Amino acid sequence: MVIHVVAPGDTLWAIASRYGVPMAAIVSANAIADPNVLVVGEALAIPLPAAQLAPLRYVVRRGDTLYTIARLFSTTVQAIAAANGITDINVIEVGQELLIPGWTYQTYTVRPGDTLSRVAASFSTSVRLIVLVNRLPDPNVINVGQVLIIPVRGLPAPPKTVVETNGYIFPLSESTLRRILTPIAADLTYISVFSFPVDGRGGVEYTPGRARAAVDVARSLGIVPLIVISNFDGTNFNPDLARDAMSGQTGQSTIASIVDVAVSEGFRGINIDFENMYPEDRQLHTGFMAALSDAAHARGLTLSNAMAPKWADWPTLPWVGTFDYAALAPFLDFSMLMTYEWGWSGGPPMAIAPVNLVRRVLDYAVTRIPARKILMGIPLYGYDWTVPAPPGKLADTVTLSQAREIAARFGEDINFDETAKAPWFRYTDRSGAQHEVWFEDVRSSVAAHSLISDYGLRGASYWNLLFDFPQNWLALEDRYIVRK
């Protein structure tokens, strides 16, 4: 996969021709509703099949040495010598063809309007490399129809890391769940079915069979179903509901009810999503999770939780104070860190999951929780804020496709914040109201997924699977293999 950022004058046909990929493949990979409408600044995921890549060979020019060639391709003299069976590193001949280890290439046919700098930028390489590999006499002169060799570093890729993934979903109809999950089944280890709230009296609010479709569809697609137990009262996450459910003898009854419901409904694990708890309930919560861990594991169930993100231990702070990362970790098989909602519907416009702030959370989290127990939260959505927001007005949730359509409708280019690694734009609606939109695209998805390997995490957890975002799954597949 490569990323193409739409420039003025681009058409989908021209982009498809440039990369040698069918238009239909680009339309599908990016959920494009109208192939005739592109937005300047939007990022397209271009699905390049591995078959298009071949080992790179370099033809020795006058004045070349193995040392200068090694520097050009950021490798070593010894590596080039070994790859080509060279016994005397001081002897190479003009016109000799050398295999460059760690490099491959693909071909590109020059189209009207192309320049070498534009071609190099499209493939994230340099003009100098293209000039040398293609032995071009003048970098300012390329001809329509000319076939260029485009060097690509680091491919074939090393073996991909195996990760686990989770996606939150709701207990919908079987047909709807199958439509959503089938195309991305290979990209999911777990689905967490949201949610079955505790009742505060020792029980769980559920109707027998309510999640049967989700469990059956998940299992038929090789996905492990998890039941989400929450303190959501239908309107908000209720701290009193969580406290009542965890306290004293009621807490023991709640644990028994959670395990019984999970087993009877056919789930393979439990995911606790208690949010907005009282900070003073920190020890109560840790003790509850310890007891639930014993009960769940005794019945062959995994135990995980969803935890608010923080970059220090703030025991008295609302929303995050109840979570004692270090104390909880031994009782959890894994944990979903909710590293999103910095930009939220009731707040000021900003990136939903700015990578710089996610890094700050992970820097702290991995000192308290084993990295291999952390599934990092990745959002599949964005928000459209009215600025300034009228009293009581919340931002509208938008998908990538909806954000693209809004930008196209109002004639706005899409910007990209390099610090947050997130796309955004502003527009004025028909009534004259100002708006600011932040959302996710393939660039933000690639940046987020890179953190998994950077920190050695278990994988990723996505909120939520109702939001159509095919670019996300391409970014995941480009880098990892998902454990099934």
C-alpha cells in the first residue's frame, strides 16, 4: 500500500493509471461514493499488490565504488558484496549489474503533466535515486510514456508482527452483523458486544438470547466474542451504579451474575467497561476486579477491561483516578486503553486521537502494565463541530466518507496536522454558521498502528465497527498479521 494525497487537477483515472491499479480497487479501498469527486488534500490508500515489486538492480557507472553505492542505498559494502558474490570489494566494472540487498522496485509510466519531483514525492523516494537507477541524462526531462524504475527501500518486508485486535459492536441483527463483520473478519481477534449494564443490585441487565446473533456470527467468522459489562444507565456512565454493583455482598452477587450471563450467552470472555467512577472507589474497584478475575478464569473466560487514558497516576481525578494501572494489571488478560476522545462532541475542536498525546499515555502505561497486555484504542470516526457551539449543541459524528463529502460539497481543501497526525478542515454552512471537522484517514491510521510496534503492544482496539473505514484495515494489514 502507498498513500497518495490528492493534488489540484488529479482525477481518479489518472491516479489509477499512475500506480497501475484498477480504479475499482481504489474506490473500494477508500469507500469513495462518487469516483468523479476528489478533494484536494484527501489521502487515498493505493493497494499495490506485492507482485508488482521486484529486487532492485543497479548498473555501475563510471566513478562508482562499492563504498559510494553502499552510501547511496544506506547499506554496507559487505552486504552488497555478499549479495553479488564479490570477492574483491575494490574491483567493480562499469556496466556491471549489482543486486542491492533490502531494496526492490516497481515501474511507473510517465503521464502528461508529470515532473520527476512529483513522481518521487508520490512514491516517497528521491529524485536523485530515480535519476541514478534509470541513468537519466537530465532530471528535468522525462517523456510521456517513458517507463521509470522506482526504487523502494526495505522490501520485501521482514516477517510481519502478529498482533491481536478488538472491535466494539452492538447486539444487532444477524444479517447486519454479518454484513459488517464478514469483510473485516480476518482483521479481528475479538469483538466486544456493547453493552450489558449492571443493575446495582447484584445482577446484570440482559434479555436471554439478546446477544445470540453476535456470538453466532463471530464464531462462524473465527472471531472471539466478548461480553461488555458496563455501568451505562441508558444516558450516562453512572458512578453510583458502579459503586453499588461492586460493594459488599452485592459485589459478590454481581460477579456471579456476570460470569453466569457470559457463559449462558456463549461468550468466551468478559470486558468490563466501568467509566466515570468515583476516584475514592479505587481500592473497591481493584478488589472487585481481582475477585472477578478468579471467577472468570475458573469458568474458562478471559477478563479484560476498558480504561481511561492518563500519563500520570492521579488518584483523585474524575474519570481516571479509579484506575490503578499497576494494581489491576495482574488480574487482567489484557486491557483496552481508550486512547481517543481528546476531541469529543462536547469540547473544542481538535484531533480525536492526537498521536503526540497517545504517545504520552503509552510512555506512562507501559511502566505500569506489561506492554503485551495493552490493546491501544484507535477511533474509526471524527466530529463536525459548530464554532462557536450554541448552548447544548454537540458535535456531529462523521465517518471518513461523510467528512470527504462535506469538504467536497462546500469546496474546502483538507489539511493535515503533522503533530497530531490528523486531517481537518473548516467550512461555512448554508446558514452562515462556521464549522471545524477533525476525522481519521489512512495517514492517521498508519501513524496510530506504528505505535503498536514502537511500544511492543499486544495490538489495537477499535471504537466502533459501525463506522465504515476500509483504509484502517489496509493500514493494519500492511504492517501486521492478526492472530485468530
